[in-house]
Amino acid sequence: MCEQENITQQSEPESSAQGESIGAVVYFSSVSENTLRFVQNCDFPSNNVNVYRIPLRPKEPELNVREPYVLIVPTYGGGNIAKAIPMQVRKFLNNRENRSFIRGVISSGNTNFGEAYCAAGDQIAGKCGIPNMYSFELTGTAEDIEKVAQGIPRFLKQLKETEETK
Ligand SMILES: Cc1cc2nc3c(=O)[nH]c(=O)nc-3n(C[C@H](O)[C@H](O)[C@H](O)COP(=O)(O)O)c2cc1C
């Protein structure tokens, strides 16, 4: 009998790095698209970073990422810290292969939620054993965009150099 290998194909980025890729940003954004706008404003592909979007609806094809990435995630617990991670992001991270490439997390939220502000970042950092790198409100300020647009490529570049010399 022939054994079938379980090969999962890597998904195509939503926007591809302009030069050779140094790593990726994976993000989730609901219909309000605040995080989408933040990610677009950061223009990661011009700094050689691939961008992938976690599907919003169950009918869309699953996302499979097979390169090191930083996750950008809005908080969706309605003030309940234990429910802070959007279910689509939970599903993506429940895939062991996807989870094995996460290197950091950046979270967003709304300060109206008090103690649960940006709680998804802490939850994911704790569960995956990776740094909680930054947080911002809604679509982020010009300063947030500048810091993240520069910080992620710098972080991924360092990581690539370290992982290549291992
Ligand atoms: C139903 C709902 C629950 C939310 N819960 C939280 C929360 O617990 N903590 C927080 O900081 N922000 C919370 N937010 C704010 C969102 O994280 C914020 O609006 C974010 O920018 C949404 O990103 P998106 O438009 O890309 O989906 C919540 C928003 C909604 C609509």
C-alpha cells in the first residue's frame, strides 16, 4: 500500500517583498479593517517583508505560513482577557507548523477596554513563548507606524542572520 505524505502547501503572500524576503508579517483584521490600514501604512514589502492575512471567514482557504514572522493581532475579548485572541487567529496558531514560525507578536486594541487593552499580545506571547513587542490603539499614530515599519524589518534581519549562523 502506498503511504500518502501529508504535504501542506505554503500560501502565497497577500503582498510580496520587493526584493529577497527577510521574513514576514502575518496579520488579522475584521470587517472594520483598522489593522489592515495600519499594516498598509507600514509598507512592509518595500523593506523586503512578505505580508500574509489570516482569513476572516471559514469558507476562505486556510493560511499556511512557512517562514519566520511577526504576528499583528487586534484584541477581541470585549473586556474578557481570557477571550482576547480572535477565533480565526486561534485556529491559525493551532496549526503546529504555523506556530513553529512565529517569532514575535504586536497587538492592538482600544483603551476603552481598560485592563483588557491589547490583552491578545500578552496571551499569545505567553502561549507561544515569544516576545510581546509592541501595542497600538486602533489604526495607530504616525509614531506607531514609523516604529513598527522600521522595527519589524530590523528584527527579522537580525533573526535571519542569527538563524543562518546556527
Ligand atoms: C466586539 C469587540 C470586542 C473588542 N474587545 C477588545 C478588548 O477586549 N480589548 C481591546 O483592547 N480592544 C478590544 N476591541 C477593540 C479592537 O481591538 C479594535 O477596534 C481594533 O482596532 C480592531 O481591529 P480590526 O478593525 O482590524 O479588526 C474590541 C472590538 C470589538 C468590536
